[in-house]
Amino acid sequence: MDRRQIKTRTAIYDALTRLLRKYRFEEITVQQIIDEANIGRSTFYSHFETKDRLLEQMCNEMFSHVFSDTLAPEKSHDYSKNHEDKRALLEHILYHILDHKENIRSIMNGESEKIFTRYFTEYLESAFGEVIVHMDVDVPDDFKKQFVIGSFIHTVKWWIARGLKEKPEKIIDSYMKCLPGKNE
Amino acid sequence: MDRRQIKTRTAIYDALTRLLRKYRFEEITVQQIIDEANIGRSTFYSHFETKDRLLEQMCNEMFSHVFSDTLAPEKSHDYSKNHEDKRALLEHILYHILDHKENIRSIMNGESEKIFTRYFTEYLESAFGEVIVHMDVDVPDDFKKQFVIGSFIHTVKWWIARGLKEKPEKIIDSYMKCLPGKNE
DNA sequence: CATTTTATCGAACAGAGTGTTCAGAAACTT
DNA sequence: AAGTTTCTGAACACTCTGTTCGATAAAATG
């Protein structure tokens, strides 16, 4: 890839990241991004069709990184085997989120939250779907799934919204204590 | 209030409701609302400052109705007393949501979802905050609250997103089975 | 019923933002 | 050095927003 393209691309990403610390995504204009990134107007549009596509791609890169290596098939196999490994995987995810501390809070408003949730749900579904079904609670399978996954994602969002203060271990510990049934 | 005002107001509400069945809120323009409602442009703006304020007020009316009579101080006192009454209150809320079946699904996208969540959280917080703290799980109080309330709201959203197919009793039953600790 | 008050209408307007185009400058490749 | 690709930025057409104002219609008042 041409160096120039990489340069403008990262310039745009960085600009948006910086702007997101001050403004909500909805109130940021393309012109602001262009000025902050120090690029020409037509350059922006040759990289991204719209402002929304930019956000989408930025989120995709970010979230795919957050969930990437944890889902390597060999690893996920190990993880879901027993209680302690599940705990380790969940903690691992939180640490990955912690890596993006700077971005994640400002990104976590409006449309981007949905992208995050979609990614997260798909990921947890594929990593834990099977395990959850085998949990010992007398409710329909689909309900069980939505409850366990939904409450986890909600917990993570809560953790992020409050500034990622608590240690991942603490969050996962509390979360698992709140889960129903014997899920060892 | 002037009859004319009431007429335009409901015309606008109805128009937006109808449009929301076909388009997402973000892609609806003021002009579309005006045309659909058959009113003059300046009339719209004499009623609502912006499109967002319209949505906000519409949601406020709707959600305050959903949560209104269930939170009458005397009643909530009864409700949180014992296990069965809590169940009854939760079911009651779902039935109220069911009353708005037509609107609620289309409204439940984008910005309006946040208004719903805010209302819902505040309500549950005030109705059950005390009760939750006394639940027998060894996690911090604030975590306990966010988990119990968050997972309930998520469950309700899940129920709505799938078309409110299940009976309220069924949803509440499953939900309570998933809750941790002895909360009788 | 006549009068006064208030709401609606709609065209016209200014302003902000979007996304496109294009010719020349600048940077990369071979 | 020549050829290719990307960047630049001004200019443009468009869409949507929110305001203004005089004319018209409807409601409230006495």
C-alpha cells in the first residue's frame, strides 16, 4: 500500500479519535475531521464514502483486534473446557478492552455502541453458546443465552461507562458470582 | 389548550409513528413529517424546536405512561414487600409495554432506545434499589444493582426486538429463575 | 354576533453541511 | 527520468435546517 494512503488514513483515524474526546460523533462534521487531519476535502472522500463509513471501519478494526487472538480455534477450545479457563478468557477480553482505554469510552456513544454490541454478541455466542446451553437452569435455551451474554455485555458497558476503574479480575469475579446455576 | 394545537400535535405524533414503521428515525426528514402530517412548515417549528426534541417529547409521554401508575408510592410499597408482588409488578410493566406494541418496536432504534433505557433504569432503581441490595450475593452493592437491573432491561429489549411473542408471565418467570441468590 | 386573540399556512430566505469534479502539484515506482 | 498514483483545494450543485412574515382561518371572549 502506498505510504501516502497509509499516512492519510492514520491521519484521519487520529483526527477522529482526538475529536471524539471533545465532541459526540453526531456533532462532528467532515470539515472538522479534514481540518484536524490536515488533508484535502477530496482526499477524505476518496478514502471513505461517508462519515458513518469511517466510524464503521474504525470500529471494525478496533473491535476485531479486541476479539481477535482470543478466538483462535485452538485457544477457544481450551478456554471453554473448565471453569477457570472460562474465567481467564473473560478476563483476557477485559484486558484487551483496557488496551484501548483512550478510545473506547468516547467511541462508546451513539451508533458505535451498536457495532461493539454486535461484535461482542457474535463473539460470545460462538465462544460460549455451547457451554451456556449446558448450564443448569430451567429456562429455554435462547433465553439462557440472551441472559448470560446480555448481562455480561451490559456489565462490560457499565464498567467502561464508569471509567474502567475496577480491575478485570474483580469484574469477572462479581459477574460469575451473579450467574445462575452450577456452571463449573 | 387550543383545539388546533391538539390537532396538529397529534397529527405530528401520528405522522412520525407512521413513518417510523418504514424508516429509521435518523433518515426521516422534517419535511417528510410535515408532508405526512399535512401541516405547514412553520407550524411544525412552532411546536417543536427540532426533530430530536419531537422524538424526546414523544418518548417521554409514552414511557411516562408505561411506568406511571405502577410507581404510585402506596403501590410500590406493596409490590416490593414479597416475592410474588415483585413478580406481579414486573409482569405489570411488560403488559404496559404490550399496550404500545405498535409503536414500541419502531421507536426502539437509535436515540430513542437510550431514552427508554434511562427511564427504565431510573424507575427500577427507585422501585427495587433497596430490595436488590438485600439480595444474598457476595458482590458490591453497585455491581449487584447494575446486574439485576441491567439484565432485566436487556431481557425486555430482547423480548421487544423479537416481536413480543412470549407471554409476560413466561418472560418474568425465566428472568427470575436466572437471578442469583435467595431473593424471596 | 362582533371582536379580539391565537394558530396555521406557505413561500422565501440564509446558512450549514454533504458529496462530486477536475486540473495541477506532489509523491511514489521502476 | 518517465510514468503512475495520490493529494490538493477551489468551485459547484444539492439537501436539509430553522427563521421570518404577511395573509388567512379558527377559536375564545364578552
